[in-house]
Amino acid sequence: MTGQHFLTLQLINVFDDRVKHASCMVDNRGRRSIVQSIMNIVSTVSHAGPHRTDDIAGFDSHYVLPGDRSLGILLICDHARNALPEAYGDLGLPASEFDRHIAYDIGVEAVVNGLSQRLGVPAVLSCFSRLLIDPNRGVNDPTLIMQLSDGAVVPGNRDIDEAERRFRLSHFYKPYHRAIDAEIDAAIADGSPPVLISVHSFTPAWKGLVRPWHAGLLWEDDRRCSDLFIQALSADPNLVVGDNEPYAGGLAGDCMNAHAVKRGLPHTLLEIRQDLISDDLGVSQWIERLAVAIEAMIANDQIKDLVQ
Ligand SMILES: [Zn+2]
């Protein structure tokens, strides 16, 4: 029996004794509801941490795909996976919530892997769900560890203390960002400062509004790289390409702000509609489409000219 189950049973036993002595004022339905409340409380407490390094042994925060740095491109994937170390359970959420965009960006890990391989460029990908801690937020952003995400309350994030917040920063968030910095530093040392291309996916509708774009390019102040992509993808008349859509880029301390804007590196954040890359066929079509666009930019030195 786990500590969590033991604690739950103890609380239910205490509750049952109290009910017996209170002349059975609570019927069976009421009892079930109170038992469920106890289980929810215990579940929340047990996920709130702080966790220890032993609890996450064997769980990698990120991985790096090697590539030819002289091509001047670094791919980044903040929301590649919906995974959590076992010690966190499901953060008190129904398992089905981990199939949704609130846990990760559907389809992007396969796209970034395929693109890295096809072009031969390096990539850095995170391995933890954004529900644990969001690598595309600044450390002081109130949504860094989401307590409420698109209608879902996240019990395991509701009452975490400062020690657990620091634990998630040091063991997941920071190692991923250090890996991005290391790739950028290595590329600069090799004489090829990289253009950063961050790949995400978005939902077909948001708050009842249908999003018409197949893809969107997001930027903060420097729109040069986004413009190249918009131009390249718009050559296909069947594609609706958003310019700073489905939302505007630029959030203090987010991934592009921290690694590109602050370091003066050209960049873009590419958003692909998730239903277009939710199966193997869609993934391979988008890998090919993006690879052709990026190869043309490399061949014309357009990408390299951005870093002159
Ligand atoms: Zn994302």
C-alpha cells in the first residue's frame, strides 16, 4: 500500500466513526461525496511536493539532436511531450487531460525530429509536460506553473510551496534552457550564430472562435525571419498563414525573448494548427513543406544574411 492510499483509508475510517456517532445524518450519496472530497484532498497533498531528486531519477528534462551548426539554424521545441516523472502521478488530473493541448503541443515533436534529420540542423526539445512547469514562460510569470488551464483545475499545482517551485525550476526548466544556451554558444564559437526557429502547435478553435490559419509566424520586435517564412509558406495558395497570429509574439522572459531577443539573434516562432500534424501523413507533409522553405532560404543566403 502506498503512503497516499494509507492516508486516504485512515481519513475515511476517521470520517466513518464520526458519522456513526452523529446518528447517521449523512446518507450514502453524501458519504460517497465526502469520501471523494477526502481522496481529492489527499491526492492534492501527495502531489504538491516538494519532491526529491530520487523521485525523478531516470527522467530526462530534454534532449538535443545534433546537426551541422554551420547551416546557421537551431530548432527549439518547448512543448514536445506530455510526460511527467512517475512521482507526480497525473497532477491530480484525469489522464485524458494529458491528451490535450494543455499538456503539450500535439504533433510538434515528430515535426522537429523530422525537420532536424531532413535538414541536418541541431534541435533542442523538452521532455516534460508544460503542466509541470512551462518552459515558454519567464521565471516570474504567474502562468509558469498553471493552476487553471483552459477550464481544467490542476490539483497538483494548486498549493505547491516555494521549495517545490524551485525544484521544478532546477530540475526541468533550467536544464532545458541551459541546453539551448549551450547550443547557441557552441554555434557562435564555431563562427555561425544561429537563427532560432521555435516550433509549436495551436488548437483549431479557441474560446468558441474558429482559427482560420494553417500556420502562423510570431514575432516581438524583429520580424525579419517571420517575414521570410510568411513569404515562403504563402507561395502555396492553399495555405492561410498568420502574421503574428493566432496571437502576438512577445512575452517578457518567454523562450524567444530569453534566447533570441536578449542575445540579438534573429528568430521566429512557428505555430502549426495541431489537427494538420496529428497523424503521420500530416507530419511528413509539414516536414517536407518546411524543409523546402528553409532549404530555399539557406540556398539564397536569406537566413545567413539575417545574422550579418
Ligand atoms: Zn507551445
